[in-house]
Amino acid sequence: MKQRMVLVRGARQLLTLRGPAGPRRGAALRDLGIINDGAVLISGGLIQEVGTSRRVENLSAARDAEEIDATGKVVLPGFVDSHTHLVFAAPRLLDYEMRLGGSSYPAIAEAGGGILSSVRALRESSGPRLRAEALRVLRAALANGTTTLEVKSGYGLDEANEIKSLRVVSGLRAEGWDLVPTYLGAHVVPPEFAGRPADFINWTISTAMPTVARRELALFADIYCDRGAFTTDHARAYLAAAREHLFHLKLHAEQFEHTGAAALAVELNATSADHLEAATEDDARLLAGSGTMATLLPGSVFHLGLTRYAPARMLIDHGAAIALATDFNPGTSPTISMPLILSLACAQMRMTPAEAISAATINGAHAVRAARRAGSIEFGKEANLVIFDAADYREIPYYFGVNLVQLVLRRGKVVYHAAQVQGSE
């Protein structure tokens, strides 16, 4: 059977992100592999040829291809959002309103808010309801140029509800969504283990984690290591058990307080340490000398009205491998817009537009172990492309809060096209 051929041609700037096999560090973050007047030939959903429009469109294989005209536009790989809490039941509007009024987190929790309110809501929700909510968000992610997402559990916190959450993810993957599942079995201490975090970790290790592993519902295991959650001793035990079950490792690290979680991530060769707002120069040196990605989440800092963003410049200058993600969740970062995250990274963390794009594409793919198929426009990779209605890639973070996405291709198929707005006459 003849493979379906698609030719994307005429891109004013084609950002290929081609480069070395590993994640980008230092000056390499600014190398976007730009081809002016670029083209991509797609065969069977995979990238077949990349080059100038003149060369690619004259290939014999391109003669009968379906054409997509990207003249004057910017084309880049689909964003890889490497940290999301996609599966939840409802937004935490009480938290939001109370926080705006100056309430503390303990006061919000006492009033019925906080993470445990999300736990209660998810436990009361059916799988189909959770799927419907997740699907709505996934469609919004596509409209903002994201084609691959990591998705955590963590709002069930008992065996049945963690499995319910991960089955929602599994079902969406079966429908064709490119999702990377993570078992966040240790998000916070659930009500039934109140005041007994060590007992909860032991229960998770002995009961829920083996079930998730046996059913192959997650690729990663994650733990929230910070005040009000779990210590590095808890994290060491949890992650050691996760490794025995062949999970790859992630940590929520150094968000509100410096706990030593970033150093633990390096010690355990975790795939990523995420947040890092309280990271130190010693952490930067450790991360730079390791294979652990530093995943930065400026959306939560912005939404919480805080001022301490992750020290991106320090991390980059020391040679750490940086990724950017939304941290989409119902309490602290209710955004699925990667372009907005780029704007925050540039304006608040002083990353350059090129560094931010590398961190949100190829390095994001490394942060979820998906770089062999996603994150750059290279031969043999999945044809996940985004066409922006822009003449220069720097416009993407420059126009903050503005969605310039015109067209999104997932495995060579158009999955989003911006609506045409009709002006009045």
C-alpha cells in the first residue's frame, strides 16, 4: 500500500532542532537548526526529508504529495510538555479566590481547599467524567502547539483511584494521543494516613506501586519532596522501590524550600528534577555534571503570585540541561499554553527565545525519554509540526498570552487548524 505523502513547504523559518543525540546544554540551547525557506516531506506519518523548499519539492517522492503552504510562516517541532497533572475532576476555585484575598495555604486547606480537595473530587468522579475533562484540555493543548505530554496521577492516592487515573491516560493513548504516563503515588499524605507519612510510603511501596507496575500503567514514578509533603528519606525509599519495578524516576524538587531533593535526583540518576525554584549553585553544578534534566515550571510561580522563579540563567551557565513545562494542574498552574510558558521563561527567568524553544521541544522530549521520536524535525521521527502565523520565531514569546498557532500536524495529519475570523463589512 502506497504511503500517504505530505509536503510542508515555503517556511520562512523552519526550526529543525537538529543536533547531537543528547539534550542541549549551554550555547547549544541557542542552536535551533534554522533553515530559511524550509520544507519537510512526510511519508506515512514520519519525516522523510528536511531541507530547503527548492531541494525538497523537486524530489521525485514529493511530486504527488499533498501540499501544505507555510509561506512566510515559522515551522517548528510540536512542543513537548514534560510535566502535567492532566487528570483531575475540577478546578480549585476556592483556593484561587482565597489566595487572592491573602489567605495562607493552611487557612485554605482548613476551609476545604488544597490538594486534598482535588483528592476528594477525583475519588468521587467516574472514569468517563475524568476522561471527558482530560480530553477537553488535550484539545486546548493541541491548539497551543503541544503534541506530546507527560501526565501524572497523584490525585487518587489509594490503589483504586490511582489506577482509575492511569487507566484514563492509557485509554487516551490508545486513541492516539501521545501521552507519557507517570505514577505520582506520593503526592501528599492522604486523609487515611494523616500524620503518618512513613506509613503511607510503606503502604504505597508494598501495595499500590506493584499493581501499577504489573499492569504496565506508567513509565515513570514521581514523588513530591517539599514541606508539607515528603522528606528526602521518604523519597529515597519510594524511588528505590520504583527502580526495582523498572520505573524511570522523577522528583518534584526544591520548589518552596531547599530539601536536598535535587542532589538526590542526581544521586539516583533520575530522568528529571522538576521545579527547582529554591535550587542553589551547588545544585546547578551537580545537575550540570549529571544526566538529570532540570525541568522548570514558571507557570506555578506566576499563578501563585510569587517572585522567586527557578534560577534558569545560573543553571544554564553551569551547563545543566534545561526543559520547560506547564505544570498544568487545578491548583497552582491552570495553563496548558506552552507559548505562555515561553513568555514567562524569557521575561521572568531571562532565557533567550531560542533557549526557551529548545527547552520546550527537544529537551522536553529528553525529559520524558521520547527524544527518539519527538522534539525535533529529523529523518525518521514522527511528523509533529506546528505552523505559527509569525515571520520570526522570537514573536512566539514576544506576544505573551497570544496564540499564534495556525496549524498543527500530528504524525503528518492535520489535527488543528485555527478558525478563520470573519471581519464585519
